[in-house]
Amino acid sequence: DSLKSLFQGGLRFDASEEYLEFRFLVLNAAMITGVLFTAVFIALDWFGVNSLGWGQLLATEINCVLTAALVFVLRGRKQLYGLVSALFVVVNYATFLSALLLVVNDELRVIWFFVEVVFIYILLGLRAGVAMTVVTMASIIAINPFIAIPFSRNAMTTLLIGLGVTSTLSYVYTKRAQSFFQRMRQGMAELQELAEKDALTGLLNPRAYYDVTNRLIWLAHRTSSPYALLFVDLDHFKMINDCFGHETGDAVLAAVARTLSDHIRQSDVLGRIGGEEFSILLPDTTPEGAMSLAEKLRAAVGAIDHSSVGTELLKTTASIGIAFKQPSDQTIADIQRRADRAMYQAKVAGRNRVVAESR
């Protein structure tokens, strides 16, 4: 866990950022290990074990310092991923070109270009990977005549074909990885929607509704904003099920849900919290605004045409209770209890009406 936290740069990623998290881990791992191994190269040169030459030693020292700085810059700054990854690629590419020219006693120095191509595909994507492959091939061809001991024609052919194969495999892998993470993100979004939505009406289910409204109530108290809650209960719904069947009852509930949704603001939160019970939290709403909306909703529910389900004579009505913000409210349950009592008073008074709690 501590190693993963190190590579994550002290950040947390949500479910929609799976691919970003993967690339973030790769980038941090590449930079941190890069710092460690360039430090090893520098130490080996200092102790005379492996000579880089004065010019390449300086380039490697600069690489180590700049990469360490990029690790520090990226930590805790998710928004800098694109810039840091591009700078990391440029710094290392310059170091590898320098080694190609200056370290003639290392026949395997070109292997770093293969590593670079793989990382570019992962860190910067498909287009950058293809472009960098072409640039790398062109650079090697252009620089080769100026190397103290140039690569032979056969070696150049093997090198360029090897880079092409590496690039192709990296392209396929990266494209597959992107597709996998996209499907996984889409699947998780669908699962989350299923977990939050009521299957019949498409509205928020009780758990999701209470989660959202609890946060909004906390925010309203923090910003001293008004709010109100409408508790909507369909009248005589059991009789609808008994007389017309549960299939018709389900169609009525779906129609009522659509009607309520069509008459509220995007900022309002509507949920189905029981069989025929709906709850609507109205942020930034005065008591007068809540009363006006409740009457509109009551009239709209009463005007629903149910002829599409073969019940032209069926009429639906709703009793609506209203509760308003109180300083003592801690959760949605507090205000909903008062709205529920107001709705019960509407039932007692004859149904198909709006009753607000006393202010």
C-alpha cells in the first residue's frame, strides 16, 4: 500500500479515472525508477566502473535532477499529468540521443529508444506513440553518419525493423487497454445507475435520494440558503391496483414520475421512497415558491391522461405535504417527518390537496 501511495503521488482517483490512475502509476514508477537508475549510472562512472565520458555524464546528471524535479512537481497535482509526462519524455529522449552520439563504447545504448517508445504509447497515447516512433527512426538515420563508429547497414535494418515491431505491439496493447478501461468505466457507470435508480420509474431510489439530499441540506445550512420539501402520496392507489391490476398500477406510477420530473427544476431532487410515495427536495426555494410548485404538481398529477393503458376513466390525484427549513434539521429525515405529517393532514382533510406545516 505504501508503494502504491508513492506511485500515486499522494492522490486519490475515483472510479471514472481508472485509466488516468493507471497512467499516473506508470509515469510515477518510470520517473522514480529513472532517478534511481540514472543515479546508479552516475555512481558507476564516479567510481570508474563504467565510463560514460564527460559529456554523457553531464547529460545523465541533468536528467537525474530534472526527473527528480518532475516527481516533486507532479505530486498532489493530478491536473499536471499531461505536461509532466510530455516533459519526462523530452528529457529522456534528449538523454538517449546524447548517448547515441557520445557513448560509442556501449553497443546496446539504442535499447533505450525501444523503452521510450513503449512508455510514450502508455503515457501520451496512440498518436504520440506513432509520431515519436517516426521521429526516433528519422533521428537515428540522420545521426548515424556522425557517430564515431556508425552502425552497419545490417544493424540499422535490424534496429529500424525492431523499432517498428515494438511500436506496432505497443499500439495494439495501448488501444486494447484504452478500450478495456473505457468498457470498465461504462460498466461501472451502468452499475452505479442501477444501484441508484428505481427500476420502475427511473427516479432515485431511497438510498441514493437520501445520500444526495443529506449533502444538499448540509450545504444549505452552511451557506444559509432556504429549502423546502414536498412529500407526495397518490390517493387511493391500492384501489387502482385492486380494480385495474398491478400492471396498470405500475404504468400509473411511471406516468406520475414523468409528470413530476417534467414540472421541477434541474436543481430539485426527486425520489421514489415508497410504493406510491415521492419526495422532492427544493434547494434555494422560499416557502411561497414551494407552495406554488406544490399546487402545480397537484394539478398536473390530476390532469394525467391514462388512456394509453386503456383506462380512460381512471383519474389520479395526490395529497402533498410541505415542510420548510428549520435550524434544527440535521438530515433529510428531520424535514421529511414534518412533510409526512402535513401530507397526512391533507389526507384527513379530503385528499387531492396541499397542506404546509405551520410556520
